[in-house]
Amino acid sequence: MLCIIDDFSRECLAAVVDASLSGQRVGRELDSIARVRGYPCMVVSDNGTELTSNAILKWQEERRVEWHYIAPGKPMQNGFVESFNGRLRDECLNEHLFANLRHARDLIEAWRDDYNHHRPHTSLDGLTPWEYHQRSVEDQTLNRANS
């Protein structure tokens, strides 16, 4: 499973569920998000094999996206994502016995939707991740209009 989190809005942009994930697949998922949100300046990740593959090194170089790997054995360097993963595990993964990949994808996507759209975060001024993202987009649009 691959979760892609926006560090700014705390929004889970993707929760990719499959039997295995290659670096090429990770790149395709990031490209899919970028078509809607644009490419990030930087990606922060752990050192999983799919994230350190030649495919990812090529992806980040071609798109000029900086990639920062946290130190091995130091999950606190990516604290919010680790907290998110723990919440996903406790509230969804450990609560269900999935019949198959389709069932897992459906339940995890429903959890992701609830997390993004219905759960206010104190760190986001009481807004949901989606609301916080929308507000930042509106603020940027307003700032451009006033420039």
C-alpha cells in the first residue's frame, strides 16, 4: 500500500492498494496527482525499495522534483505521515478482514474520503484537509488578483 500525503494540507491525495508496487507504478500515481495539483517541489519518503528504484530516480530527475529520503530507522523524521499511517492502520486496516483487493480498495477509499472531507484538524484551524486546501487555493487566487 502506498499513501501519498500533502504535507501542507494534511490531505491524503492517494491510497494505492495492490499486491505489490513498483517504482514505475509510484511514478504513474504521482503523475496522476500532478495533473490535478501540479508537481511538488519536494517529495519526502522512507527508503522502501519502490521509492529508491531507478524508475523513481529517473522520474524525479525528469520532472525536476527534489526527493528527500528520511534516515533509515528514523520514522520521526516524517512524523505526520507516520501518525497518519498509524491512524489508517488502527481505524481501517485492523478493523476489517478484506475478502479481496477490490474490497480492500473500496473500504480504504471510503476511509480516505472520510479523513479528507469530514475530520477537522486542530493543526488546520479546525478545518478538514480538503477545506484547508480549498482555502489556500482561494487565498492564492485572491492574492494573484490583487497583485
